[in-house]
Amino acid sequence: MFTGIVEALGLIEDIRPASDGASIRVAAAGMDLSDVDIGDSIAVNGCCLTVVASDGRSLTFDVSGETIRCTAPLERGHRVHLEKSLQLADRLGGHLVAGHVDAVGTVTESRPVAGDAWGSRYLAIDAPIELARFIAPKGSIAVHGVSLTVNTVEGARFAVNLIPHTLDVTTFKDLLPGAKVNLEIDMVARYVARLAEFDR
């Protein structure tokens, strides 16, 4: 489990084909790796991956073909959001995030918020239509592993407001229309919807 609060930005240093998937090495500058062991779970752009090697400055993960097919592309030289798994004594600063990507969304708009002197940005994303019923105004959603509050929803398109701090500690300021992002819906919404199916 994760909280959707980015701990560090990693840099994909290497991607090599392995079996039906790939092996990726991520430089984890800014993240304390002293307590990271082989077998630990790390969220990489919101996708829970298992550490298979660490040299004290970078982490290596084996990524299955299924994970590659179900998530936004990982490319050498790209920065990624990193978060260690949640411990029971940790603060839950965002919302409960499983690290299981539900779908890939497409950025449709990214622009400064009109009249906002702080420098916030408006970000609109198209989700697959099958996820639309799980996304609600003022609800939570994880975008590339970042816990965000939904501002507006129109059909399968939703929008969020990115404050300057979020822009400083994530890769969101680099997103352009057409960019692909990992989406994980709020698990509370998932279970409410599932319960409602059985009440019919």
C-alpha cells in the first residue's frame, strides 16, 4: 500500500528486454535507500514494482509483459515518481493507493490557472469510459502515483488543480497534451460500486 505522496524523482537509466517483459534500472537520487531491501515494493509512477537489485544509488526492477501492456510507457532518460510502501506508523498524507494501475489516461489540457498568482496549473485527463463511474468531484484519484483531488468531471474527462508544490516535486509541469499517465481509482469508490451491483 502507498499514500500517493511522491518521495523522490527517479531517472530511468537503463531498460533491457527480459523474458516477456523488461528489466529497468532507476537512479533514485533524493530517496534514502538504506532501508530498502531486495523484495521490497516501490511505486514507480504509481505502479507497484518489486526491487530485485540495489547498489545504494539505484534500484532495479523486473517488469512483466502484462505490466508493460497495462501501464504508461517507461523510457530511458525519463523521470519517474518514486514512493516506498506504507508502514503502519506512517502518516496517510494522501489516500490509500494500492499501486495497481487501473488504466492509462491521456492528458488533454495543461495550462496555468487564470488569475492564480501562485502559479497553479489546470490539468485535464481523459480516462477510459469504463472508469468514469468511479471518478467524482472532490473524490481522490492517483495520477502517475500522485494522490490528487478531482475538481470537475464531464463524462470520462476529469480535471485537477496542481499547486506549485506539487509541480515542484513531480513531473507534471512537463506534461503536454497527448501524454499518457497511469490512473488508479479510489478503492473506496471501487468497493461502493461493487456493493451497489449486488443491491440491484
